[in-house]
Amino acid sequence: MAQTKDGTLWVAIIGAGPAGYYTAEALTKGDQDVRVDIIDRLPTPFGLIRAGVAPDHQSIKNVSRRYEATNQRDDVRFVGNLSLGRDVTLKELQEMYDVVVLATGAAKDRPLGIDGENLPGVIGSGPFVGWYNSHPDYADLNPDLRIASVSVIGNGNVAVDVARILAKTANEMGQSDLAAHAADVIHVSSIKDIYILGRRGPLEAAFTPKELGELNKLENCVTLVDGNQLPDPSIDETLAGATKKNMIALRAMATNSPDDKPVRLHIKFYRRPMAIIGEDCVCGIRLEETVVEDGKCIGTGKSEVLPTGLVVPCIGYRTSPIPDIPYNERRGIYQNEDGLISDGLYCVGWCRRGPTGTIGTNKPDGKVIAERILNEVSPASKKGRHGLDAIVQERGLHIVTFQDWKKIEAAEIDAAEGDAPRAKFVDLDEMVSIAENK
Ligand code: NAP
């Protein structure tokens, strides 16, 4: 149990996503005087909730209401449109705050490490998901979807999200906040075949039953599984949990016919990407057949080329390194010991433990880091947010507060058409100007 200490403990959290908000919530709910500034380079809060969770999964996005409640408190402040490195340095923050917590997520795609992965037409899940979710960094991606087939690499929930968003019709996306620039391209695309390619088998797949099940309920697209790739049904009674439910869904998909609907989504297991093929852009992907032994993926030496016009690797993420912060190259996270990087510097969420788990996994993670901080750091009469405000003034920076964000949000809701919950802005200047409008 944390001891209450005298004085204000000033904490700066970098990154306004779930890990940042859960940490702020846990830091401020006790008796100690803790003031938290949640800093984000974007003028919008909520990180992956806004730009990662699929636009047709609005119920998951609703968790942001809990973060709003955290932001209603006087001791927690959102400071948007302030970039670490560009507007303020880590050293400056460490001088002003007792604690700096990095909650910067994992925004870089893990590389495939095969020939051809830099060809035009290979777009990692980070940019691709950001594009259809209106992330300002990727709004201009403009992928060419005048193609017949797409290969989505990986057997996780991100692969399932990408395939589903490409397969759903405008009607199915009517209640979503899919970016208008993405809807304009996806809903007139000529895609007829979507492949989800797993290097291991159905028993090793990382996707979850609810997400997999959605693929068997698409209006215009039939999901196909080769029954020969599924294990003998006698194994089913030994299965449990998500694997058992996945197997039920996959067996149902194996009875579908390719002629059922105009677009086909093929879930292919035991295929390892070997090279992406093309001269000026992607035209195919070479896949090696694999077998799984003791959970490991082993190549058989047999390969095939799958013609494809777009490859979207969805194989996990890495944290973006920050100068002077030790980095674990192998794991793609900040070098840390249970969240501690160095005195007064902590990390939480994906940048601490890697890109795994659901949004909710960040709650216990934030609690553990908050408890550590409250136990380990004593207030040292620092300037905290007053120091930051002075820097903002001196440098003429345009920060966006939570009240400012609510103006942006109201404008997005106003701009929504039909049943869409909002039409997200992608232009940073436009958002800042709405925020500054009295
Ligand atoms: P993930 O669940 O770790 O899946 C990554 C997939 O990529 C695995 O199937 C992995 O196969 C495969 N892979 C890795 N390296 C590969 C390579 N070199 N070649 C081929 N395949 C490779 O990661 P994710 O899909 O990015 O999801 C990240 C986290 O967010 C997960 O915890 C996920 O559940 C969560 N998420 C949840 C939702 C939701 O709840 N709706 C939506 C999106 C994401 P191996 O298993 O063989 O390594």
C-alpha cells in the first residue's frame, strides 16, 4: 500500500491512450496530492481508442467515456498538440515534474524481413489502420484498391480487422466512423479475393472468437476455410476457451461455398511469407508451406506464388525509440525493469511490455505502475504544470486542453452524415483552429 507523502507530486504522462489514462486514474484516486498532465502530440486524446480500434467497433470505443471522467478531475489535465522532442525536451520535463511516464504505445510495424517488403503496395498495419481510422499521419496514404486481391499477413485480431474493413459494404459501415477518404476508395474497390495468411495453424491462431465470428456474417463476402487444414474433429472435445470457439467458427466456415457471395475471404493456414514479388509494385507473394511441430513453424520447402495487388502485414508492432532512452532492440520496447527505466522515469502499456492484450489489459498495468510511482517517488517542490505553462507561453505553442477537445468533438459530431457517430477531422491545423475558436 502506498504511503501518503506531503506536497504535490507532479507527473507528466506522455501519450493519451488507454495506458496513459489508466495510469492517471490510478495515480489520482488515493489521498496523496498528485497532479497529472497527460501530454500528446495530437490535438485529440485516447490514442488507440480513436486511431486503432476498428471504426465499426463503436462499443469498444465507448471506453473513452471512462477516460473522460478522469479528465473531469482538477488533478488531471490533457495537454494536446504538444510534441516531446519538438516542443519540449525530456530533460525539461524531468526538471519540471517529479515523474515522467512514457505511455507512447507501439506505433511502428514489426518488419517481415523478406525481399520485396519495401515495394509500393506493401502497407503495414500501422499506416493502413491509421488511414481508415483518420490518423492525421496517414490520411494521405491513398492505397490503390483497383486490384483483384489483397493478402493480409498474420493471424491476429489486427489481420481480422483489416480484412473485415476491406470486406464490409458501405451499408455495413453506415454506423461506423470510417474515414471518408477510406470509404471513397474501399467501397468502389475491385477486390474480389481477400486472403488472411497464417504461418502456423488454426490451433495457434491469435485471433479471438468474437472477431473471427464476425467474418462469417458479412453482407457481400463469404469466408472460406479449407477443411483439410483443420485438425481431425476428434480433437475438438479436448479443446477449451478461445481455441475451442475458434474451431467451431472455422468448421462452420469450411462448409461455405465460394459462390455464396460476390467477394471471398480465404483464411489460409500453414503459409509463411518468403518474398513479395513485383518490379514497380506488388504483383504477388511467395509463400512456403509449413508444418507445426511443438508449436514451432517449420518450412516444408514447398512454395507457391499467390497473385496479389496489395500486401498488408499485420504481424505486430514496435515502440518508436526516443533519443537517450534505453531501448530493447529485440523486443522493440523501452529497456525497463517492471516499468522503471531510470530514477523518476517509467513506462507503461505496450511500450513497457510489448503489443499484446486488450484495451482492458492496460488497466492493471497502469495500476501497478501508479503504485510503484507512489511508493518510490517523493514530491520535490517542482514547478509541474506551472513550469510547462511558462514554456508554452514563451515558445508560443498552441496546446489543446480537454475543453478544447470537446469543441473538436462537437464539430465532428455535427459533421457526421446518416447514422455515423462522427466525421473525424484529419487536418491538424483545422483541429487546432476549431479548438482556439472561442
Ligand atoms: P498478434 O495478436 O500478436 O498477432 C500477430 C500475428 O502475426 C500472429 O498470428 C503471428 O504469428 C503473426 N506473425 C508475426 N510475425 C510474423 C511473420 N514474420 N510472418 C508471418 N506471420 C507473422 O498481434 P496483432 O494482431 O497486431 O494484435 C495486437 C494486440 O491487439 C493483440 O493482443 C490483439 O488481440 C489486440 N487487438 C484486439 C482487438 C479486439 O479485441 N477487437 C483488435 C485488434 C487488436 P505467430 O503466432 O506464428 O507468431
